[in-house]
Amino acid sequence: MTDTLVINYLLTLAVVILTSIGHTLLKIAATRATESGSRIYTHPLSIIGYSIFAGVAFLSIYAMKGLDLKVFFALYSLTYVCIPVLAYLVLKESFTRNKVIGVIVITVGVLLFSL
């Protein structure tokens, strides 16, 4: 594996993690803004979340330059694994049996796709 390819995989991993963090921040902002009666879009955590998404857009472009599109989006689907895990750890949301099954199915699908 060349250094460039490794960098592109690491960029894709960063995209997955940052996207998951951005979504979590938006959920926190929406909850806090609703509780306080303020506007969601002007909440500081919303602004940070959307800023993360802007950065992720640029990172995605660089990652896609060196990877096949199908590989990038197969790895990107791991956000569907990270978001429920972050929701459980940070937001104390329930992690139901159906969510566990969904996470397992997505993970197996990504692994099978990469073979």
C-alpha cells in the first residue's frame, strides 16, 4: 500500500469520525435550543457542527481523489455505526437490539465489500 493510499484511507476515517461528531453536536444543540426557547441555527454548537461539515466536505474531496468512489462510500457508511455509538456514549440514548443488529449488518456489509 502506497503512502498516498494510506493517507486517503486516514482522511476517509477522519471524515467518518468528524461527520459523526458533527451530527452529535447538532443533536445536542437542537435539544438545548428547544429547552431554552432559542433558535437552533444560531446556537453555538450548531455553528460548530455545520463548520465541521464544511471541513468534512473538503476532506472528502481530497480523500475521494485517491480512492475509488465505491470504496470511499463503503467506508463512509461506517458513520451509521459511529453515530449510534456516540449517541449512546454522549447522549445516553438507548442502544436497542435492532440498533445492534443494524450496526452488525452494516459492519459485515463493509467487510464483505472490501474483500
